[in-house]
Amino acid sequence: MSDFSCAQCGTCCRQSGFVYLTAGEAATIAGALIEDIYEFNRKYCDLLDRQKLVLKKHPDETCVFLKETKCEIYSVRPQQCRDFPIKWKTERSAEYCAGPKKSN
Ligand code: SF4
Ligand code: SF4
């Protein structure tokens, strides 16, 4: 399962649903962007059900940090992003992501 090679197409970053992040992850990303944590939360995060921190999305569902096909915070992206599609996936994800496959 560790031989998955991401094509960096960015398609998974344009799907419905949310990227959840912990307070620690928010602090790490804010630090990387040299943003005050409160300003970071205001600009890049929403609070679902008044308690779950998620990354903002554009109206078309694209993650706020996706530019073209690249993640602007790739080196500090949330664990949820790192774990896809090895540790979790959706019913639809096989349609747009090659997923784990044998290396040649
Ligand atoms: S859809 Fe799959 S191949 Fe494309 S960026 Fe996401 S994880 Fe990588
Ligand atoms: S944080 Fe990066 S990897 Fe995660 S959904 Fe947004 S653009 Fe994609």
C-alpha cells in the first residue's frame, strides 16, 4: 500500500466535503504562512457546527489552498490530506484518483 504515487493532479482538492484540521495543524500552517493564528483562522478556516475547524472552500468546492493543480501548503498540509487515498477514500475517489498501485 506504500507504493502509491500521487500524480499531483489536484482533483481530490476539488471535491465536495471538508478538510478538517486540528488546532495544532492550524498553528503549523499559520506559522508556515507567517500569519497570526487568529488572522489565519479568519482568512482560511470555517467552523462547522461551531466546533470543527475546516479549511475554507471556493464556491466551486475547490480548497482555498489549491492553485492550478498544486497545494500551496503542501509541506504542512493537514493529516487528512496526507492520508488520502491510502488510509481513507470515498466511494467516488476511484473514479478520479488512480489510488494505490504497484510500482514498476
Ligand atoms: S486525486 Fe489522487 S493522484 Fe490526484 S492529487 Fe489527489 S491523491 Fe494525487
Ligand atoms: S490543503 Fe492542499 S492537499 Fe489539502 S485539500 Fe487543500 S490544496 Fe489539497
